[in-house]
Amino acid sequence: MKPQKNIPPKSADQFLTWFCKGELLEEIQGDLHEYHEELTERPKWKRNFLYWFHVFNFLRPFAIKKSRSINSNFSIMFRHALLISFRSFKRYTSSFFINIIGLSTALTCATLIYLWVNDELLMDKFHENGDNIFHVMEAMEFPSGTVVGGNSSGIIAPLLSEEMPEVEHAVQVARHLDNTTLSFDDKTIKADGHYVSKDFFGMFSFPLIEGSKNNIWDNPDAIVISETLANNLFGSTYGSIGQNINFRNEKHYTVSGVFRDVPNHSSEKFDFLLSFEGHTASQAYLLKWSSQSVAVYLSLYPDADVQAFNEKIHDFIGKHSERHSYRIPFLVKYSDEYLYGEYEGGVQSGGRITYVKLFSIIGIFILVIACINFMNLSTARASRRLKEIGVKKVVGARKATLTFQYLMEAVVIAFLALLLALIFVFILLPEFNAITGKQLGISFNLDLMLTLFGITLLTGLMSGSYPALYLSGFKPIAILKGKLNTSVGEIWTRKGLVIIQYTVSVILIVSVLVVYNQIDFIQNKDLGYNKDQIIHFDVEGKMEQAEHMDTFLDQMRNIPGVVMASSTRTKLTGDNWGVGGIEWEGKSADDAIYFQHMIAYYDLIEVLGIELANGRSFSRDFSAENTKVIFNEAAIAHMGLENPVGKIIRFRGQNKEIIGVVKDFHFDSFHESVKPMMINFMPNVLSQFMVKIEADRGKETLKSLEKLYLNSNPGFLFDYKFLDNDFQELYASEQRVSILSNYFAGVAILISCLGLFGLAAFTAERRIKEIGIRKILGAGMFGIVRMLSADFTKMVMVAIIIASPVSYLLAKEWLNSFAYRIDLEWWFFVGSGVITLLIAWLAVGWQTIKAAQQNPVNNLRYE
């Protein structure tokens, strides 16, 4: 294969040709092409970025060609404005750098937020037929309210396909294969997979690079793997078709296809797929109406009316199974699920879209604050340019010409700030990816470039609009006579801008305090069980047999550092989809509640430190424990049982005796209240070992456990996780919001301080003679500082008064998404106000003290 030629970006060359003088173009372009060739070893995006950077570097007055068109006057004016802008930057260096720092910081935040928001909005949007793919959800109406679930019965897919003419394809997906052991020859790895029905690749756009979607599932023992998995097992995707993969060391599956790695913009993550039809041959319960273990997806014909379809299938389950008539199926667009995944009362109520909107607003706020800074600082330095403006107006400069010049200055600064912001983005992106858990990058495609160009141009025009109108509106006679009067509207405009800045700052500080304290509350609240120093790992191979499991548990308990060991089939974090059909004395005929279902082995309750409110836990000292059951307090309260221990309930046609009641514990996130739970003793379906270890002997204990596991279960990997890490993952979104809120609040406050610094400079400059007179009449430095700071203090106080009720409502709305939450304390708002006030005083302190210390004689000589 021939090496690809190192070609500079064509659009950059076209832009250079457009603005560069003809006599300079050939030499400049030749130098740039040579420079681009020298960058061959660097990544393409970096070569293109540096090339664009140097093209912009030549956007200077000496290099801009003269226009011979009818717009030559505009061209001359443009070049003149550009020249004046550069001279102004050079003359007023401090103002220039403050504006650059403020705008580049804001554009850095806005760019990072844009990359994150754009990535969120693109999730699951890559499927070719995405507008017509839907997920079959179920709304279940219980006395306590309506619950929405994403799983249904496997049988509903073929029935909907058969009975509803709107359905083009129906696909079943069973997600039962997390952290599964796969091996080939001497290679053993862990991978995640699904059972999928035959139309999966026809519905979803996961392209095959080996195999054909038309016959890929002809063999019920087929396996389709990702290209990464193929490379890891076979060294290459080529020749992988027909290879046999050992599945959990108990069955062989034949590779029938290789798909391209699942893209980052997919909410579905998997490494391999197995046949759902082959799976149901031994797991027929998945096709029963009582089962809710299968995700069902439909693709409808383009002319189908989704709302009308939902009305048609409202009673679909009830018609086929009267016993399950309380389950109401409905369709949700698959590509919308990632962002709109939360339900309240059976109605879609939001989800991750809340954070998308939140950070979009924060990004806009930060840009607005930076624009306000520019306006304040530009007007603060206006007195230095009064003679320039007066002379220009006297010699005939029109208001529109001056407005254009000052807008040009603002736009040029904005684009220079963009270049600096892009450098900051490249530096900060790895850390930003670590916080957000994403793999974001900058590729200079047309959409991104147009977006950045538009944001920057709008920012420049916004920030320059008020100064341009303000400066160009001065009357030349008043300027040259030194008789400039500040209007009431002008004063209130400037003060209003500062109030807006600090209102946003107070809201952000309150948000940071509320989010931090809620996360701290979650992490430290008593869960009802002890998650610390507990590891869990898979029950696989021989361990699935009861005799081997007991022997292995005994051997683990004898390892120094192991406190206790047991096993379960239940996740301790996240929703464990429940079971119905439980009968008890006094149960109402219309009570169709589902109980969360926890499957336990001996000592599990003791390993987790779950407290018993009544009765006992499962014990080897008693026989027939599989006919016994334990409930939590929420379940007993729902059933209305008094003195429940010893009473009989009926579950799946079997009588079970209640032997104990445990105190409520949080097995779901704090967004949800504790649900009724049934704990069953079922030794034949266990899937996870739970081991509590001593904190001070962790490393050596883990090594001993690994050695024991590998010796006792050859062919498998010892892959463990800590339970407290699983708990942290429940709140990954909240943690990220907390961290990002801290950073963005800090940025907003920093930029606001720059704006207040500019206004303090303006005030000191306008009142320089007054300060001199007051000092001659005996005023002290403290009195002058207090006088100059009084207005700023009032403005910040007004901002605090406005921000407090707004931040209260926003914080309350966010906290309402948690079933267990902190109270909104008064000190959140008072503390935020005090912090903001102190920061404001620090921002204006240097300017006011500097003005107060000046020699009054020099002040009275001013101009």
C-alpha cells in the first residue's frame, strides 16, 4: 500500500488565497507547505491545527490584499479598523490581556461543554433506521403507583410481529452474560454479551466485517464476536469464522461472524452475541407471560403512527394473559431512551437530558459573563480614547464607521481568544474525559468549525456591541471641551450587567454547596448493610455445584484475613427486577405488587451486616431452608401482617414459612424509596460469592483468594470487585455534576472578578479629582475606600437578594429527584452570599486602595 500524501487542508489554502496579497501569496504558501511536510510524524489533526494557526497568523494588515471590486471602500475600512485594533491592543496592554483571559477562559468552558453536550445528543443516533426503532416498555399499575420497566416477556415479540401489520421486525435481547469467561487454546478472557434473536443485525446498525446477517444464526450454537475480541483470541479477524470458542469451559460455540467494535455513541455495550432462539431451547421460561427478563425492540414501517399503535397494544398483554392485565405495553423511541430514561407516574419525566440542559445553560451563562466583562472594561477605559473619538468625528467619521471599528476590535479579540481557548482545550481534554467518563476529541470537521466560528463571532459581537454604541455616541464638541455627562440609563445599564454577573455566581455557589452536601449525605448515610471491605466475584465452573461450593466456602473462611463468606444471585446496587404472584392471608384481590427478589445462601445476611428486626436468618442448623423465606420491613408493612414470623405465604405454587424480618436496607439508589423485598434460599441458582475481608490484610488476603480460586477452578479467571465501588457507580452522574459544577462555578467567579475589577478601574478613573479634593479636605484612606466600595457592595447585595430565591427553587427541584435527601439549610444561601461579597471586595480592593493612596496634587492635575 502506498503511503498517503501529506496534503495541507484545502479550506485553509482557499482562505489564505482569499485574503493574502498576490505578491506575497506564493512565498507564504510555499513556506507553509514545507512546514506542513515537516510535520509528517505528527497526527493529522495536529498537522491541520498548526497549519490553520499559521494561516491565521498572516491575517495582518501588511498581508491583506487590496480589493478592486465595488466594495473597495469597505475593504479599506476593514483594513484600517484592523490596523487600529492592533495598535489599540498594543497601547492598552493590560486591558487587552484581561479581555483575552476572560474570553478565552469562557470559550474554553463553552467548547468543552459543547463537545460533551454534542456527544450526549449523538448517543444511539447512528442507526440507519433509528427513527423507526422502538423499545417495548411496560407500565405496571400497583396500589402504590405506576412503575415502568424496560423488560417484557419474550413471547410478546413474535406475537406483535404476527398480529400488528405496522411491525416490520421484532427483536428479543436477553442481557444475561456479563463478565463471562471465554477461552480459545491457552487464552482465557472475560467479556460481556447478550442473547439476541435473528433480526438483530437487520434492525440495528452494527456492521459485520466477517459473515452475513442473512445466515449468521443458522446454527443455534453460533457466536458473533467483536473485532477486538477476535484479535484478542485469534490474533486477527481474518480466518476467525468457523473457530470454536469455549464458553465457561462447559460448551463450545462456533464463530459465525465478526462485527465492528460497538461505537462510543452506543448505549448498548457488548463483546459477543449468542442466539436467543438457541437459548430458549433450554430456558423456555423466557417465553412465558410471567417472565419479564427480555428486552423487546420493534422496527415499524415508516408510515406507522406510533401514538395510534400504542393505543392498539394497550390491552395486548391482558388479551393474551388475563392474569397479567395490569401490565400495559407501550413504545418508546430507542434513540431517545438514553436522554429520556426516567419515568414518574408512568410518564416520561426526563433523565440525562436534565444535565445536558443544565450544562448548556452554564456554558451560555459563562459566555454572557465574559461578554459583560468586556463591556465593563471597555467603557472603563473609554476616557483614554476620548480625544481619538473626538478628532475622528470632527474630520467626518460617521457613527456607523466608529461602531464598526469597535465591533471589529471585539471580534478580533474574540478570535484571538478562540485560538488560545483551543490550546487550553487540548491541554484540559484528557482531564475532562477522566471526569466525564467519555472519550471526547477535537476533529476539525465542518460542523465543529462552523459552530466554533459562530459562537466566537456571536461572543465578539455581543461583547463589543455596548462599548461600540457607547463610544461612537459621544458628541465631538462635548469630548473636546471635556464636558461628558453620564446618563442615568448608562449607569443603570452598567450596574445591571454587574448584578447579572453576580446573580449567576451566587446561584452557582449555592448549587455547588447543595450538590456537594447531597453527595456527601449519600456516601455517609446508613444503607442498612455494611458495604466496606466486601468483594464479590463470579460463581463459575465446578463452583456452581452445591458440594463444591460448600467446600470452597469452607476453604475461603480458613484463609487468614477472611472474616466471612457467602454467595447470592442478587445485585446489591441497582434495581433487581421483582417477582409477583406472592399470596398471603388477607391479600386484596387487586393487589398486583411486585417484590424485589433477593436470592441468598447461608451467612449472606451476616456477611452484609443486615440487621434482623425479628426472627432468624438462613442457617445450617435447620433443615428444608428452601421452604423458608425472609421479608424486609417494607414488605411486611405492605402485606399488613402482624407477628409475621411463623406465618405461611404461597410463592409459585409452594408454601413458604416466614422465618425472619430484616430491617429495611438500600439495595437501590437514593433516587428510589426502599421497596418491598423477599429473600429466598435457592442454592442452585447462585452466581456471586460475597467475601468480607480484613482491611489491614487486604493485599495478602486477595492473593490467597486468587490462588485458591485458580487451583479449585482451573480454566477460569479470578476477577473481583469491591462492593463499595459498585455503590459509587450508582451516583457517577451526580459525582460528575458535582466536580464539573465546582470548576464552572470557579470559572464564573473568576471572570466576574475581572468584570468588577474593570468597573472599579472605571469608577476610580472617573472620580479621580473628587478623591484628590476629599484627601485635601482631610478624608482618610479608609473613608475613601469605603466610599468607592459602597456602590459595588450594593450591587452584589442586590445580586444576592435576586439569586437566593432562584437558587432555592433550582436546588429544591434537583433534590426532589432523590427519595432521600438533605434539607436546604439557611447557611447555603447566607454562606454563598458572604463568599460572593468577600470575593467582590477582594476584586475591587486593590483598585480602590490604589486610588486612595495617590497624591492628591497629582489627582488635581489630571488632564
